[in-house]
Amino acid sequence: MKEWKNENFELKLKRLEEIVSILENDEVSLDESLKLFEEGVSISKELNDKLIEVKGKIEVIKKDAEGKIKLEDFDDEI
């Protein structure tokens, strides 16, 4: 299994999509399926961790009632 920690987000996402496709469409052995599943879970966790990190860095620019621009933390409900 390849180490994905040093790869960028897009390459990890592409690999995860490949794994899903293989597991959905190809006939692979149970052992190979388990290896692919474990790799997919690992990559998925790394992607999720990166999204959480990025979300924490996002700020939303808003205008207040007086028309002044202010920065606020990102809120999922926007």
C-alpha cells in the first residue's frame, strides 16, 4: 500500500475515487478488497482532517448594519 501522507488533496481524492470504482466494479479477492478498503479509510480520514483544517482558516467577509466590512469565522449554516 502506497503512503499518501505527502500527496496533495486532489491526488488523494482521485485515489479514493479509484478505490471506490474498483470495489464497486471489479472482481477482486477478499484479501485485496480488504487492503483497498483499509487504504480508502486511511485516505478518507486524511482528506477529512485536511477539510477541517482548511475550514478553520476560512473567514467570511460581511458588511455590518453600518456598511462596514468585518471578518467572521466560517459558519456551516451560511
